[in-house]
Amino acid sequence: MPLHQPLTAVVLDIGQAYTKVGIAGEPAPRAIVPTVLKIHGHQDEPLLADIFETPKIDKKLLIRKLKTFFEYLYFKFLQVNPKNRRVIVCESFANPTVFRESIAEVLLIHFSAPSILFAPHHLLTSYTVAADTALVLDSSEYESVALPIIEGTPILWAWRSAPLAGRAIHRQIQTFIRAGGLMQTQDGNPVKITEDLPHSVIQDIRVKSCFVTEHGRAREIQAHKLAQWEAALKREKGVEAQISARRPTPPPDMVYPMGGQGRLMIPGLVREEAAEILFEQDNDRLSLPTLVLDSILKCPVDSRKALASNLVLSGGTSMLPGFSHRLLSELEDLVAIEERYKPNKHRLPDWCVLDLQPPEFQPEKPAAMKSGRKSLPYLGSSGLRTSSRSSVGSVPRNSAAVSALAALRLAQAAKK
């Protein structure tokens, strides 16, 4: 046993809302803190707001923020010497290059870290469940990203992302409360809310009160909204209309204390419908379930079954009650209803010819016909042949002739 063993590395997972920090080999992070800069006497400033909300990033300002933030992590929570510990940074592969360069400059120059490893957190998430092939859906604060992992390799061309995450729910709650929220003052009188609530209050409401409703109730809610919209259009034209679809009974209301200001009345409608924006398709027919299915369809055919059977969820938004159950129900419903996700019966099979046996059952060199006359080399049990000037030899599987004849055979099958 060596007298000197190297110290384990520091692990930094800088999330969009929270940062996890700890030491490699320990069972849990040493601290989970908000990704904000705590400035004495001032309001907390978000660390990553410039990256996701502004088109241009000020690198010098970002480096100053990272220095302050890393000092806060190292000397308050980790309490280790940064010069003696290697660093593993868990990051999204979609992070801008300037953000990665700023982290490296701060850790290597300012803190004199021995080395840095940037690891994609989608890949690390699949390691936690011991799956080398999985589809990882990360639904965090600003966006949701679906990335397939096949045999331990991220398939970058199949990734899909959408701004359907915690901030979308945040805006929905703010809109609902501004439209019909009431504040009960200390004297007991309800007062209508006219100003936006602080971000910390909305985030606390989202965590403590909101949930994802079940698939059946969601369909009834959407039918009721559609009936309301159609009735409003008819009334604009001067035609009397009634709402045909009934809305299911909403869950109980919730009272949220606002300190000395009073109590905020949160309707059950807000609690149930705030997260529906994640599953309702927009004008581009985009939602969280379509992200998953579109990502799977971009992958090789032989890996889709393994990806569909290993769906791994990560991120704070995925921890909403009922999220995983609703996502699974939506996926099953989309596959059964949407034409773009139904299997195409008239498409070419995996080996490019309609009724050939799989490649593992085909002979490597097809047998030739008898010599002495012009003949067609045998290509398999289907009877599909192609002309050849030579009586001996084979046609490559990926040749233009085979592809053309396969397309012709497909057209004949479609007519039948």
C-alpha cells in the first residue's frame, strides 16, 4: 500500500437553479445551494441569468462572478485546499464555450487546481442507474433537453431541447395569480393582487403546491378550454353559445402565508393547471413527450427499443408529483394517436429489401446459377434478382441496382 494516496476530486454540478457540490466517493453532496451570488446588503443576483437570457455574454463579468461563487463553495461548504484537489465539472453539452472557458480560467489560474474534467451530466446520469444505453431527459429551470446515450456514447445529432421547464411553470403561476389571485390582509378583507410576486415566492409556491394531474383529467381540462374558446368566438359573432364540456372538480385551494403582509389564496385551478404547459403541444407541435419521441426517432433503428425501455429523468422540474406517470401516459397516447409516430407499414425494412432474410441468415457469397447462359445471381430467399453480364459473382448489398429494385418492389407492394 503506497504511503501517499492522491486526494479524491471535488465534484461541481452547476445547475440552472441549484448547485450541488461535494467530494467524489461520498454518498451525497456536501451542499445544495442556489446558483446565485449573495452580496451583503444587496439582493441575490442569479449567476447564470446572462447565459440563458441575453444573446451576448460579458466574459470579464462572468469571471468575477465565478470567482466569488467558487470562493463561497470552497471555503464555506467544502473546506478543502483547492490546490490539492482535482475538479470534475458536471455540465450540459449545450453550454456556451465562453462559460466553459471562464470556469477553466478561474479554477486553473485563480484557485490553482491541478486538473479539470468537464463531464456531460446526461452521461453521468445514465451511470447512476448502471445503464449504458438510455434516453436522459433533463428538465431543469430554463429548458428541457433530451439526449440519447448509446453504449456509453452521447448521440449528439439526436438531442432535442425546448424552453419547457421551471420558468415556463413560473410564468403560468404568475399569470394565473395576477388574473384571479387574492390576498387576505390582516383584518380579513380579500384584496386583488395587482403586482408581480417576487421570484422566490413563486418558486416556493411551485414547489410546495403545484403538481402534475393525471392523463384523464388533463384531457377533460383541455376539452373544457377548447369549448370555452369556441363559445367565445361564437359570442364575438353575435351567436349565443354554451360551453358543452364540463370541467372536472378542481383540487382544494391552498393558503400561502406572506409574512406580515397577509395570506395569499392559491386556487386549486392554479395548482393543477400550472404544469400543463409542459404537456400541451404549441403551434410547432412541441411538448415534453414529443421531445422524447423525436429524439428516439433520430437514433439508429436497432437502438430504439433499448432507448424506449430506459428513460431516465433528471432535473428539478421532473420532481413534481405525478410527472413521471403523466409523461409515460402521454407517450403511450401519442404513439397510438399521432400519425407521425405510428409505424409505417410500407417503409423499407432495416436491410433495404422488402422480404430478404436478416443479414445474419444470408450467405456471404450468393450461389451462382449454372454457367453457359446469361443468368441472375441469387440474392436471398425472396427471389429478388438483378441482371449481370457474368454468370459468376455477386452484387453488393448497398449497390444502386439493389436499391432501385427495392424501391420498385416497394411501389408494387403499395399498389397491391
